[in-house]
Amino acid sequence: MEDGSALGAELSTAVILFHEAIGHRLGLSAADQRALRIIAGRGPLTAGTLAQLTGLSPGAVTGLVDRLERGGHVTRAADPADRRRIVISAAPTPATGTGIGAAFARLSAAMSAMTSRYDEKEAAAIADFVQRTIEILREQTRLLND
């Protein structure tokens, strides 16, 4: 069995290269991709909420949302609860099969096919490992940002 740290480094590199390929294909930086995934996953958000969730400054979020809007990835609209505020929403996924949604749909399908090989106990162990890895990465990121 390979050393866990070597596998972790390989996994990290593969994830980064995947996101670089998406970025190259769609013209999105890593920050753009991260913000778009947050917007798509959490529903309509204000720029202030997006700044909090990404750790970016309000000015950086404005530029990021401008880029995403120009690329057709998000839309801005008046907040129905407070028309003085603007909310940012993910744009509908293009039907062409070339957008970020299509790339993640292919990844999701491949991952589902791979994980279907595992029985319930193995799947639980894998889910536990991934969840704990996420927690460690979040803590280490917080320490780096302090």
C-alpha cells in the first residue's frame, strides 16, 4: 500500500489539474470556479455573503462577479426581499454540453460508477475518510489564513 501522504499529494495534484483544465476550457480562474460552485450550490447570494464565503474582499468579489456575468455564468437581479440589494444567481447551464455543469456532470457520473464498486461498509469508510480530509484541509487553510 502506498504511503498516505504520497496518495494525498497525487490526489491534490489531480484535483488541481482538473480545475486548471476547466479553467482553461471556460476561461475561469480558480477563484472564479470556486465562487461559481458556491453560487450554484447555495442559491442566490448577495455580494457581501459571497465575500464572506470566499474570503475575498468586497472589491475583489465585484470584479469576480463582473467576469462571471460577462461569461454568462451568473446573473444579477434585485433581491425580492429588499429591492435595494442585488443577488447573484448561477445562470442556467448551457445545453451545448461544454459548460462547467457538463464537466462536473461527467465527473459525477464517473465517480458514481467508480463508487458503485464498494459495498456499504467500504463506502462508509471512504465517506468518513473524505469528510475527515475536508475537515483537516479546512483547518489547515484557516491556520494559513490567520
